[in-house]
Amino acid sequence: MLNYALNLDTEYRVDFVFIEHSSDGVTWTNAFGPSIGLSGSTGGWLLSGAFGGNANLGDLNGLATAQVRFRFETDLSITLDGVHVDDVAITVPNTTIGAHSVNDYVFLNGTSMATPHVAGVAALVWSADPGLTSLQLKTRLMNNGDPIAALVGKTVSGKRLNAQMAMPLHAATALTAAVVSFSQVDLSWVDNSVSETSYLVQRDSCAGFTTIATLAADSSAYSDAAAPAGTNLVYQIVAQARDGRATASATTNAMKPAAPVVVAGGGGCMLNPQTGFDPMLPTLLLIAFSILYLRRRKA
Ligand SMILES: [Ca+2]
């Protein structure tokens, strides 16, 4: 689409401005149709899309390069103010919704514009969480928005609507605890929510669950390097939402083995017949001789 503004003052139906486009700069095509040009006066006004509106450049869709020109044609018989061109812009409609152009959309504000957005998110959340009452749904939307300082005192919540944070909170599933060593247990799980703000890793080592780590949204693994050894360990993962909702996964168990005993300074001794002098041998010989001597005295 070619947008432009014209201040036109030409001899009516004799001197014309033609708006033309070309893919090669050689062959030009009239944007309004064969021989259709702009002629006459705008009364001294610079008008956007004067006479016939903005020019459709749909013929240029998909081309890597293209050219657009304003061509003035006159018979040189009468001299007037001529043509002033301003605000020239080429805009590309969103081709994914091909039937529409950028000119089909405008910016508006106010509660009448906010209402359809809120209604749309309400429908989205309700479709995902159909058990909510209308009041619960309203509370869900109100409590999960983004706090915006500029909205404080202007809206009831002081927040901006946030569809993602209002969606249902699903518990993590498939929690596993793999004992990697006497000093580490590796946890992994499946992240099922879009609305969690954090995950709590909780461990019960015979004294109730305590939180051992707080992880970012979308986390799905954690290594526990501080669990007591030789104790039955129970783990669970708790998803937390912005408005205080929380839901825990199923639990899983692990038994971390005790650490190997390391004794300092050796300890104990042993006889090794393959090495040097053994102090036990003369002792045994002395005992043997003593027994023989005693036996001879008795005899
Ligand atoms: Ca997630």
C-alpha cells in the first residue's frame, strides 16, 4: 500500500499526476488502473490519499525489489501551482491475514477496548479450568495481573491483565530421585504448568517436609548434595503461582548410602613373612627352648 499526501493545483482533466509502480524500472503500471490520474485542485490543502485514496501496490507482493513513482504529465498550456507530494510511505499488510491491510486496524483505548481483552482471557482460563465459579474466575484474573505503578488508584487491582499467570497450576509429574553417590541425589520431574512462578524442592528425612531449594519457573531438575546419609529420604516438588496457589507432586523415595569410613593413621598391624626381620620368630624359639629345658630337668 502506498500512502501519500498531495496538494494539487493542475489544469483539470488536462494535466495529471499518475502513480505508477514497476518491478524493473522499465515497465510501469498505473496503480489506479489504465490512464487514471489525479487532476484539478485540492483547494490549497495537503490531503492524505487525495482523489481515490491510497494506492494499492498488491501487484508488487513477493518481489525482492520494486519501484514506485509519481509522474506528472502536462500539455504546457497553463501554469498553475503544480503538485506538492508529502508523507510518502509504503506499508506492507500482514500477509498471514491476507484479506486485510494495515488500514483496517486502528488504535483505540478506554474500558471498552479493555473489556474484550479481559473477556477473552476469562474464556481462555475458563476453558482450561471449567470448575471455577464466575467469582473464582474474576478473583483469578484480579490476583494474577502484573502490578503497574501507573495503574495504582486508577483501577481496582492496579494491575495489567496477564493471561499466562491466570492459567491453571498443574503439579509436576514423573518425579524421580536417583542416588548418584553417598553425597548426592539427583531429582528430575516433568514441568506441566505455564503459570508457575517457582518450584520448591522439598525433602523429608524423618522430620517432615522442609524446603531445600527454590527454583525458577520451568525448572525440571535438581541435585541434592546435602541430604543426610543412611536415612530414608522422601522428596516432593511444589509448583507455586503468583496468587499463592501451590500444588505438590507425588512423592518419591531414596536411600542415600552412608559415606565410606576413612580411618586416619593406619591402625592395626600384620605379619609379612616376605619382609626382613620378624621379632616374633626369636620369641617363639625362646619359648620352645624353655619347654625343652623344663622337660629335661624333670627327666
Ligand atoms: Ca512451566
